[in-house]
Amino acid sequence: MDAVILFNGRMDYTRATLEACRDMGVTCITHERPLFGHGIILNRNANCSSLENIHRINRKYKDKPLTLRQVSVAAALGAQRLIGGNPLEWKRYNEHPVFATEWPISGAERKVLVCPSSKNELLGHPDWETPWRDNTDALDHAVRHGVFRYQDLLIRFHPSWAVPFGVVTAEKCEQHYRSWCESRGVSFIPSDSKVNTKDLIRLADVIVLNGSNTVLEAGMLGKPVVCFGPAPYTHSGAAIDVLSFSDIEHLDFADIVSKDPREIVQNTLRYYYSKAAREPLFIDFVRSRTVTECAFYNGADPSLLERLLNDDGEFEGDSDFADGTQYEDSVIEAFLGNDVAKLEEYASWQWETEASEELKITRRGVFRLIDGIRRLTPKGV
């Protein structure tokens, strides 16, 4: 074989195929659905958990202002995360939350919200490795070096831990964090709580993550985020990257809370766009209708796939950028000022394809039947 193209490459048969290609020196391209739906993510000789390309894109475009169309895409996605949710995102939790108007820890001087992610799908992937064994070890190290105090911390257990995935549960994740919190006197909110995490973010001084997409809400609210370990947004400026024990030891709480909220929102907008339209390819030609269905359009350039197969340099979906921040400035003000009317306007903006000729692709009968059954089942499991 000259090359293999396969889905995902993360587990089971597709992982075995990817590893066989590596052993045999055969080029392997894995494809995956993007976080925000449109386009397709392609990785060369790596599975869907690879961070190599998004990190390169973050470094390249962190300081590049967005054009009017680009900032419209980013603002729409950011507003949807805050006020309504994007129906094209694969996993959504706690969809009917209870509002929180006060910080749950009375008399707290420092409000540090920790939103851990189990990252069970990423264990063993070299791009996600950390020098600490568990996220709680990193938190302990931060406390030992005076960055936080245990009484400052509020751990919001991930709502996904309360949702079984088939016969698999996240009981061990919940037990690990509960035991850690109880042994150190740390306040926590269990995973099955209906409290609104976005409200807690608004009330907090600092958000601490270990790779979750909570940065997408926190960043658009101008909240400083500290991320222990690699994440897709590492090198984007949306969070303070903490990749070593030395990085933890050099953190200073006063420096963290003094981060400019405007810069935080700006960097998060640019990361939104990179994740939505620079990392995915063919965004005008592969358009999500739902989380399981796509429309396909004529006109895509197949030479991009050829270059990828031939390892012909770097690649990204959109490489355009503006010559100034004029299109970003008013959007930043709207998010920081919680201009509800503007956010609703942003959220309703339609990200239309520039392609015009839709291709009619018909699935074979048995697969159409499977598709129909799939539409009736919960998504993200």
C-alpha cells in the first residue's frame, strides 16, 4: 500500500491499523469531526488526539487579528457557548442548570474554581503527557509553593462523570477527587449537581483547568485561566500554560488575577477561530447539519489531500488575517460588558458556506436504516 485513510485512529481496529502503518512505514491519514462541526480534521501519521497541528496553528496565529468574517464566526461560537449552546457540538451536559448567585464558600478571599477533566480518552498519548501522575498532584504542588491555598479552591466535578457511557461509568474519577478533597478540606460540587458552571465562572477570580473546553466560556468572560498540562489551546494565550513543575513554582496569584481581560477575550476569540476554521480543512465543502449528519459541496481542492499524503509542508484551512484589531474591538467590549442584546445577535449569526453546488450522496439501504436508528439515540455516547 502507498497510503491508508481511516477514521479517528484512537482505539480498536482503527488504532491497530494506524500502528501497523507506522511499523511498515506506510503513510496513514486519520480523519475526525471538528469540535464545532464544519470541515474535517486530518492528521498525518497520528490519531485524532494529536495536538501537533493545533499547537503550530496557535503559535502562528495568536498575534494575528481576525477579519470581519472571522470575528463573526468566533463571536457566534463564543456567544452560543454562553447563552444557548451550539447544536453542532458533540457533547453537552447539564443542559437545564440551576442559577448560582453567590460563591458557595462563605468568606472566601480568593475564589479559585477548579474544573477537572478526566481525560480518559487521552491516557498514553505522548502529546498529552504531564510530569505529574494526576491533576491533583499538580494542585498539591501549587499549594505547597503558595500559589493557592486549599481553602481557596472549589472543585466542580465534571458533569460527564454523572453520565454512564454504555456500561462504563466515571465512578473512579468521582471517588478520586472526592477523597482528595475530603483529605485536604477542599470544597467541592459533585458531578450530578445542577449548579450552573458558567455562573461559578462569573463569580470566580481564577479558573484552573487540566485540558477541558471550559476555557471557551471562561475566556469569553475575560477570566484568567491556568491550565495544568497540554491542551488544544496551549500556546494560544487563552490560558496560562503550565507544562512542568517549574512552571507551577513560578506562578504568582497576584500576576494571574492581574491579566488584562481584554487580552484574554481577544486571545480566546482567535483560538475559537483557529479551532473552528484553521485546524479543520474543507470547511466550505463539509457542512454539519446535525452532530451525525453532513452536507457535502462540490469544488474542494483535492491537491490539499495529495500534499498531506506526500508530507508537503504545513497545512491549515484558512490562513487569512486582518491588518488591525478594528473588527475585534467592539466584540471584546460586548462580551466584557455582558451586552445581552449583542450576544444574542452574535449567537444568531449564520455561518454559511461559500460553496453553492451541494452534492447528492445517497447511503446504501442498510446504512440509511442505521442512520435512522442513530438519530433516535443520545449523542456523545
